[in-house]
Amino acid sequence: MWRAGRIGAAELLTQLVLGGVLLFLGLQGLFALTALDARLAREFFGPSERELLRRRIEELSLSRAAVVGAVDAERRRIERDLHDGVQQRLVALAVLIGRARRSGGRDPERAAGLLGQAHREAQEVLAELREVAWRVYPSALDSLGLEEALGGVAQRCALPLRIAYEVTGPLPRPVETAAYFVVSEAVTNAAKHSAASAVSVRVAGAPGGPLTVRVEDDGRGGADPAGGGLTGLRGRVAALDGVLRIDSPLGGPTTIVAELPCV
């Protein structure tokens, strides 16, 4: 009887092992069928590789066109600022200096007053030229990095601007440039159009992950995502395969978030 019980236990163990193997094979077969069904569904019902490639080419063409359009619009704005602002100030400066020269011998006191006015005009011209140069490309971005360049935005901002810079590790140069212009354009728009009393900026990122740029103001909201400035920013971000989100309900606040991949 003991021998029969031992044989029965061995047969039971064999059946359990065999059942486990069959169960494993059955599950593997189910997984394989599921993967095959998914692949067949993608091939017959989803876009083909050619279609995906075509879509990608279209996306890149659109983003390239958007960047070209944004750069063109910025160039026209700079030309307008130089013509209507700096050029007019330089003309006024030349007139003041000419008047001071003519008055020098006859009325020294009036000539001194005109020279003082010309000096103030020259300082304002220099400030405006620096502003235009920063809009073209900030030299601090090359020499000091993104954090210091954003500090320059804070110094020139007409509103109280708080910046939190939480980036660990170096950033690709195109990402730094895009992040700078997102902050600069968003802050400029807030100062000009939102009637805000303060702006906050947070730039965060870690190695291997995207760089997130968040700009928020406490203004009246209603920013138009299809406006020229924001459309240009969207194109600049899309050119790096990034995403720009704009939330600006009437009454505010306005929040602009850009996510820029760092690969």
C-alpha cells in the first residue's frame, strides 16, 4: 500500500508539472495571437509606414514654414522699430547738436542746455538699440547661458517678474534659444496687453527629460492663440518637436507652457 501511494503521488506531481507546462504554453500562444492581431490591425486598418512618413514630412514642412514666418515677422518688427524709433531719435539728436553748434558763440547758456538735451537723447537711443539687439539675439545666451539671459529679461521687464530656474545639467543650444524667446515674448505680451501687475516664470528640466517653460501673469486674460506673436512661438517650439499650450480665459490668468525635448 505504501508503494501504491508513492506511485500515486509521483503521477500527481507529473500531472501537475505537465499541466503547468501546458498552461504556460497556452498563455504564450494567447500573447502571440494578441500581438499578431494587433500587428495585422495596424497593417490593415492603421496608417502604413509610408503614410506615417508622409505625415511626418508634412509636420516638418509646416513647422519650418511657421518658423520662417515668425522670423520674417520679427525682422519686419525690428525694421519698423529701427525706422520709427531709433532713426527718428538719431535725426532729433543731429538737430539738437546742430542747434547747439549754431548757438555756441552767441548764446553759450542756450547751447549748454541743447547739449544736455542731446546727451539725454543719445542715452535713450542707446537704450533702444540695446533693446532691439536683445530681441534679435541676446549675447548673454552665448556667453553666460539661459539663466543669465532670463535675468536680463527680468531687468528690462516693466512688471515685477519672478523667475524660478530649476534646470540640472546642460541644455542643447536650440532649446536654450527657444526657451529664451518663449519667455521674452510672453513677458513682453503680458506687459503690453494684459494689464497684469506681476508675472512669474518657471523653467525646469532634468537630464534625459524635456525642458518645461511656464509663464503666468495675473492679467485680464483673453490672449488670442492665433495672434502673430503666439503663432510665431508655437512654430518655433514645434520646430524642435515641442508643444506650446496657452490657457487664457477672460478675466485671467494667462498661462503659457512650452515643453521642449532635449534630445
